[in-house]
Amino acid sequence: MNPVIPLANSLHRATVDALRRQAPFATMANDEVLWLVQRLSVAYYAEHAVLLEPAEVRPAALFIIKQGSVSGVAADDQAVFQLAAGEMFPLGALLAGRGVANRYIAAADTFCYLLPASDFHALLARSKEFNDFCTRRIASLLEESQRAVQSEYALALDDEQRFARPLASVVRRAPYAVRPTTPLAEALVAMEAARIGSVVVTEETDAPIGILTLKDVLTRVTLAQVPLVTPISAVMTPAPATLPDDAPVADALVLMARQGIHHLPLVHDGHLTGVVSEKDIFALRRLSVDGITSALRRTDDPARLPGLAHDIGDLAHSLLAQGMDAENLTAIISSLNDQLTERIIAFESETDRKLAGLRWCWLALGSEGRMEQTLATDQDNALIFDHADDAQREALMAFAQRVNSRLDACGFPLCRGEIMAGNPQWCLSAADWERQFAQWIDHGSPEALLHASIFFDFRPLAGDAALAIGLRTWLKHAAQKNPRFLHQMSRNALRNRPPLGVVRDFVFSDDQKHPHTIDLKMNGATPFVDAARIFALAAGSPQTNTAKRLREAAQALHIPDHELADWNRAFHFLQLLRLRHQHSQQRAGEIPDNHVDPDTLNPLDRRILKEALRQARKVQARLALDYKL
Amino acid sequence: MLDATSAARRTALAALRAPDPGRPLAAQRWCVVDVETGGLDATRDPLLAIGAVAIEGGRIHLDDSFERGLTQTEATAASNILIHGISGSEQRAGQAPHVALLDWLEFATTAPRVAFHAGFDQAVLQRALHTRLGLRPPAPWFDAAVVAPLLFPAAASRCSQLDDWLALFGITVYARHGALADAYATAELWLVLLNAAARENITTLRQLQRLLRARRWLPMH
């Protein structure tokens, strides 16, 4: 008998005693545990019964295993973890207010205590011990947050948005069209050569008047034994259904389903502009890195590139939905954008005779240079070349401007700061680049430091990489020779304080256009990026990627592994928050940015954000230590 | 004679009807009960304590539980105290029997009763309710000792007592022979049985009663 506990019967007291044998209840005050017990219910699950399914809705209750065991099973039916008596789940999903990502299955006959979600949150507020236990381990929380986001996005990713895209964006190649008088033999050979499933018959005006598909060939030509000298007009489907190329994909689906057809000519002002096949439309559902890579390689028409750029964006959204981590995701986005840029550069350089014999290299700068592109990226690029006379310089610049404008058409807006290869200021010979870099290093003005932070992350993207490597080697020596410059860079980097407040938990950005927000790029990710750059320059490393720079630096500076791991986790969490924020903005049809109102984050993410910003401070503290600032 | 308050409570309880037999088992509120008596004779020995827990929506709700001791005019023989562990002073510290019984009915209401070897509990409670309050509640009784072998015939030959079934399903009792503790353990067993019944497509009270009637024609061990 415990006289302190009011209104507790022997069942309540016995349950209190049983719970208090395990963490975190062992350290909690007696009446907090009783408060909990009086809100519990007990449920039984036979072996193999499902306790929780991945779902969009937040879980209704906290489960505490009373006896038995529970497996967490991923989408591929692999058991990913096993929980035993005394363990609680799904903590992360409850804290984040999201659905669970895994399926929870009874691995044996199991009894669980269930605590309603509202009481779980009330207990978090009541009991510090319980709160600490549930929220303390940042790494496992991040994992949980990551898993939780998977289900949220996977379920939110509907096809609606994709099917609202204009048909023109789905078309992968220029249409193959013939005149009505073309002999069947000629049309069929061409179809085979181009590996296409249909041929459109057009008049001189380019207006489609018929279509013949491979399926038609079987019935109308082969089985009907029509001689191959017959003009195609004799067997084509006359007056085929067409759609304007700016009609949404959904219209094509409906028309195809209604008419039982698989190929649809697209027209613009009555002219044939493409053919969309059922396959093209369903390919949308199966976006893959390989698919986009090979589509980029295959395409022989630069006009198709904006569509592929769109696919890269869709793929990034879907990978985000599948719970890919920020490090891999930003690397994939960057690598696909690289390939797209390379393709554009190839289109523009191969046809340009004036470039023949010139050595040049396209440089990716900024986030692209670091392989850290998010969903909102404008252009940051430059051109380096070997000796060139004025005319050649003009040709290089014209080429770069064409690439810039094609990139713009692909959704990489022209850089507001004019940091683009087509700008005469940033289209320089190797010797001029060295002079420019040397000036920034010597000068150390705020503007010079700003430029250094963008340009010193350069990476060769296309052309003669030896030029970029030469410049990197030069920079390595120049930066190491100049401790004053690194000192200034550090001082500059430390001015950008992570927005953690003393009174409130976050300090909001003073940007008038974005009140009550923090800038996840400038005040979140940038402290890591800046510190990593200085570490790399000081060590003479050619590495441009922030995580890799930090890894290298940790070795050289004897930073313990777990500290490094926390830095990188924090950096990638900030990147992930940016990606998620941009993702939801793009879905809402807004221009993506980096301004997040912390109050819109769920309690788990908010807590992790604070922790991540604390890590940013630690990186800065390390920098300050190195440069005695 | 009952006092005015008790009489009013009794009148309200007399109006209780039996539960709808078509109601799904999953939606049913069950009252799992165990009584402690001053001996093993249901017709004579005094009722010492009632323990009960409710199952609703397929779950035992810990706050929906019931525990009352009944005051005795005379403490029972020492031999029974050894079984139940209710000392003479604890017995006398309980509530007046008519109040405890009114409390019990207000807790149980129309819910079907479940007990292990329910015949005994049913007889003891009916006798007490009848003599103290003049009530015969119409709620049906279910015997876990009868239902369990029907749903787990393979284990039936090995299990006859509550302890056997509890051991089979790994259910522990925090204080064996305490009324509430035994009721709670029986309730956990009942959760297992309800789960098994659902697997056999027994989904209503009526179907469960039909199964129990059919048992009379089944060969038992």
C-alpha cells in the first residue's frame, strides 16, 4: 500500500511497480507513473498480427510492450528492427506528428500497453525524465525523422501534379513524318531505324492527315498481304485524333483510353510538333536516375532538354519522398544537372566551328561546384580557357551565353549576381583567373571574400579539365602562402552566427520580406560550408564538397569521429529541411526559397533544428580556435 | 431497509436490461470479474471482495477497473485468510455490503460478465445481490474455463485450471488470489480468447452463446 497515491487500486499499483522496473519509468516520480498507468489500456496481438501500418495519419497511441516482441518491417518486407518487452514505439512518428514508415508486426503473441497520443504529449510536458528519454538521442531521432518523412511524402506524391504537365514536356524526340505518297517500305525501314512505334503522315503544311503504327502494320499490311510499294496513305488511319502540345498529359490519357489508341500526334497551330505514346506517359511514373541519364545521352534535340530538366526535378521530389538522405540526394541532383549541362555544352560547342582548336573548360561554382544543389538553384558558372585572341574570346563568350540561356530555359535562372560564364568578367584565360584570384586573396575586402566563397568552390564540368586542375594547384599554393587571407575569411565566416537565441529559442531573420523566419541557407548551412572551405584551403585540399572537406579536415585537425559525425548529420539535416521546404513550396506553385518559420516545424524537427544549429556553432568555435578569433 | 440514497440507486439499477445479443463482440463492453469468499461454498460462505476490469473496444482499460472489500460482521475462519490473504482487519475495513454491491452493479451495468469457473462467481454474486438488494441482474455470464477449450482444443487436455491457461499464454498474475489481480489475469486471457473467436468468425454475443450451447453435443476430454 502506498498511501501517497490517491484512488489507486491494486491493479494500478501493481502496474506502476511493473513499469518502474524499466527506463525511463524507473527514474520518474511515482505519481507521474501513476498518472500514466491510469491512462493506459492493454491490448493483445497474436503472432503475425499488425500493430501499426505505414500511414499518412499520425499514430493514435504510444505502444509499450508488456510482454512478447514486435518487429519493425520496411516496405520490402525486411525486418529492420526488433523490439522487446519494455520498449516503446513509435516515438519518432509521435514526436513528429507524422505517420509511421514501417509496419509493426507482433513477432510473438504480444500484450501492449497503449497510451493515447494526446496523453503521450501531456506526459512529455509533465515529466522531464520521460521527455529526455524520448527526445535525447539526436542520431536516432534523425533516423526516425527520416523514416517518418518517407511515408508522408510517398503518400502525398500523387500523380495529379505530373498529369497536369503539358504534353510537350513528355515528348522525347522529334516526330517522324512522311508524305502520303511515301511507299510503305521506305516508312517501315525508317521506323525500324529510329526504333519508333508510329509514323505520322503530313501534308506540305505539316498538318497531320494520318498515322500508321506498328500494330496497324500487322493487320493492314502483313496479314492483308499489301505490297510494300503501296503508298502509305492507302493503309494509314486517316484523320487521326490529335491534341495541342500544350494540353495537359491527363487529356492524352483520357483520349487514348476512350479511343483505344496508343500514339497521339501533337500539333501547334496545326503543325505536327511531336508524337506522344502511352509509354511516354507511363514512363513518368518510373522516373529513375538511369532513365534520365540515358534519356539525356540519347536525345539529339536540345529542345527536349527542358523536359528532361523537369524530370530531374520530379525525380528529386520522388527520391525525397522515398526518404533519401540529403547528402545523396544533393549529389544526385548535382550529377544529373551536370549531365544536363554537359549535354547543352556539347550541343552548343560541337556545332560551333569558331571553337575548333581552342582549349577551354566549363567551371561549376557555388553549390553546383560543391555537388550540393537543392531544388532551388540558379546558375553559378564560369569559363576558363588557354590563350585566345580577341575573336576567339568573342566566340567563347557567345558560346557561353548560349549555354547560359539554354540553362535558363531548363529552369536554372540566370544568376542575379551575374556569376555566369557568359559574363565577360567571368570568361577568362587561365592567366587572368590566376590574376583575379590573387587579387581577391591579397585584397581581402568583403567583396573579394564573397567572390572567393563562390569561385573557390570551382569544379571542372566540361571541356579540358586540365585547365581547372592547373588553377586548383595554383590556388592551393597561393592560399597556403597567405595566412592573412584565411584569417580574414574566417573572421568573415564567423560574422554569420547561427540564429540561436538566448531568450527565445530562435533568432528570426531581419529580412523584411520574410518576417518570423530563419534563413536555412545563409544561417544554417553556410556556417558549415564556409568553415569547410577554410579547412580545405588551409590543408591544400582540392576537395570542394562540404561533407568531404569536413571529413578530411577532421583527420588533419584530430577531431573525434563522433564530433565529425554530428557535424555532418547536422549539415545534412539542414539541407534536408531546405529540400523539404522547397519541395512543398514547389508543390504549392511558389518560388522555392530558404526561409522557414520554425513554428511551422513539428516538435521533433524543431528540436533537431536547434541541435543542428548548435553543431554549426561548434564548427565555428573550432574555426575560431584555429585562427585565434 | 436501505437508506434513501441506496434505495434510489437500487431503483435505477433494477431498470437495467440484458445486452443486445446481436452486438459485435469487438464493440462489446465486457466485465471480467472475480470474487473472494469466506469459503468454497457458494451458497453459504460470505462474499469478501469483488475485483473486476472492463474490456472495451478489445482493450482492457486500466482506469475502468473495480475493487471493493465488503465489511463482515464477523471475521472469517483463519484457514481462508491463508488463501486470500485478506486479514481480519482488512475485511472489516471494507465497505458495507449493500454499498459495495451497488457500486459493483453501477460498474458492471449491462455488460456481459466473464469469469473463470464463472458458475461460482455468478452464484455468489447472485445470492448476495438477491439477499442484500433483492436484485437479479439480467446480464449474461460467460465462463472462460468453458470457452478456452473450445477455441484452443489442442491445449484443452493440458489445461483445466486458470493457472494452466495463464501459463499457456505467458500471462502473469501480480497477486494470485487477489480478486482484482485474478480478474485482470482472466481479462488478459479473455483478450486472447476474443482474438481467437474473431479468427473463427465468431463475431456476436449470439454466435458465442450458440457455440457454447453446441458444446453440449461435442465430446469433451
